[in-house]
Amino acid sequence: MTTAGRVAQIWIYPVKSLGGTARDRVRLAPTGPEGDRTSAVVDAATGEVLRGRHAPGLAALAPTGDPAADERAVAQALGREVRVRPVDGGSGADAAAVHLVSRQAVERAAGGDVPEGCSADDPRANVLLDMPDDDERGWVGRTVRIGEAELAITRTPKHCLGVYAEVRRPGEIAIGDVVLLQPRP
């Protein structure tokens, strides 16, 4: 395996669609980072799970860890009654267990270097990598090791920033950990 970069930041999003919480380290379980997207905001009247694309103000709200306080803050921001409920299966991640993106991809996007059909919006990634000599979009189909964990890179997101991964071997990762990339077959 070759060194591709280092972990610069780790984020979890305890309540799906709300703001993130920075961590120095996190355990990657088969469902993703422990504590990530374990609850969701639900419209109290309809039971519908509210997502950031339908209620853009959600991402600006920081979860408190107290579901009742989070419900009050979201209800005030959206002007309607909501509930914060645990998600089925332990994770409300939509596409993959882990989302990785490089600082360089975010900087390229901020500078306008975004592939056609893609978005430069905040990717809400779990792991921000510092990779001065690589581009994670070429990792699809490969394996990476970070800390104690091993990840299978499965695809690029629809918004095109970063890559999605499944956890092959659970383990703890931390800021500063080296990212090791499996060579091309």
C-alpha cells in the first residue's frame, strides 16, 4: 500500500440533516462512524423524515445531544412541530457508510473547478483528507486503510465531491492518521 495522505478532520452528524460535530477520533463500525446520523428530524404531523434539501436551514443548526432541545430549535427554525427520532438500523446514512473528501477537492470546487453536473456545495463528509498529490475520485474499486479501519471505496457521490466507502474492517481512526491506498490491480 502507498501513502495517499492524512486525516485532517473527522465529522459526525448525530441528527441527520443538522450540523456536524467535529471529533478527534471515531470508531468506524460496519454502519459508519459511531454516532453518525443515528437520529432524524420527523415532521410531527405527517411522520415524514425532513431532509436538508427540503428544509435548507437544518444544516445551520447544531445538535445538542438532547432530543427535546433539538426538537424545539428545529421547530422554531422551520415554524412547524417536529420530532427527533432514532433511525432504524443504527444509521440514517443514505448512500454509504462513510463519505471521504479531500481538502484539495473542496478547494478546487470553491475555486470553480467543478465537473459538469456536479455541485460545489458542502459535501457533509465524515472524513476530510489532506492529499496534496492525489485525487480521491480515482479510488473507486480500491481499498484504503486509515488507522485500524479498512474501507472499500464504492463510488463517487452524485454531487461529485469525494468518494463513498463501505467499512470492510471496523476500527478507530484519528486526526493525523495516514491514509494507505491499495495499488491498482
